[in-house]
Amino acid sequence: MQHDLLPLFSVPFFRANIGKIDFSWDKKQLPDNSNKSIQSVEQQLLNKQKNNLLNLELQKCIDYYAYNILKIPKNVFFKCVNSWVTVHRKNDSTSIHAHGNSIFSLIYYYSVDDLCGKINFTCPFNTWTTGTFEVTPIENNILNLRSVSFKPIIGDVLIFPSHLPHSVDPSQSDNLRISVVANYFPIGDYGPLTGQISLR
């Protein structure tokens, strides 16, 4: 049958690799949390002067995502509002969650190997039906997927809308999985005529 089929209203997921960039963080600040990922107490990691190189490289990724891919006007600046280190030990995992009070979220993988566990992104409900009705497809494709998994490598940068639910599988590695997580919020003057907002 001759037809057109368009994947309308897709979720813009970005993946790039910037290589391994060293950064400074206080390992003593990590609280112990058995069998779950542990996070640094510090929540402004990228705002430290000694981490300026990593901050600049990640900002370039955010800017490319916002301005080149999503075509957001450049008078809107995407500010890093918080950033921290997440560490997974063997058997550690991260339960499904989303990030509040931000528009874009970013993950940078500093240390990871093949056994460190995949990151999983989940669609809360099928885009072709309501959240209270489900028919299981016999084969997954880009139009009916409910979840997608990625095996990160060192230097990977993932950017996605902050409301997108995600989780991390348990690590089977004896090595630490270390990542930097950051949230970004739009600063500037934007919005339609009856909904304009100015944030600084």
C-alpha cells in the first residue's frame, strides 16, 4: 500500500563523545548507600574554577543541542543550575527517575567499562494510545518503542529532556562507574506574547 508515515513529536536525544577530561571532586563527600548509586554532596561541580575545561566542553554540547538541533533562539542561554558526581560500584544501580526544575539534563561518562550496566530511557506510555491502554507489539521499532537502552563508553555525553524517565542497570564490574550529571535551565527573555517571561 502506498503511504506516508511520519514519526511526529519525537523526543530529541543527543549523544556525542568529547573524550576523557579530568576534573576535580571531593571523594570524601560521597555518602554510602548500599546497592544504589552514590552521589557527591556537592551540587555545583561544574561551577568550580578548576573544572572550567570540562564545563566549557559540556556547555558547547548543550549549545549545539539547543541552537543547532532544536533551533532555539540564541538570546536564550542555558545555564547549568546544578551538577554532581554519580558513582556506581559493583551491584549498584539507579532506579527509574526524572529530573525536576530543569529543561535539559546531561550525563558525561568519565569512567565506564562493558560490565558497568546500561542506561535505560523509558516512555511513560505509548505515543499511539492513552496511558491506560496497552497492546504489546510483536516487534519493536522507532514508532512503538517504550524503552531504549545504551551502553556508554568513556567520554560519552548524553543530553535529553529532563522529564524523560531513565534508570541504570546493576553494575557487574569491579571498576567504578563515574559520571558527571548536570541540569540546565533557560535564562533570558522568551515566550509568546501573552506568556513572556524574563529570567536572569
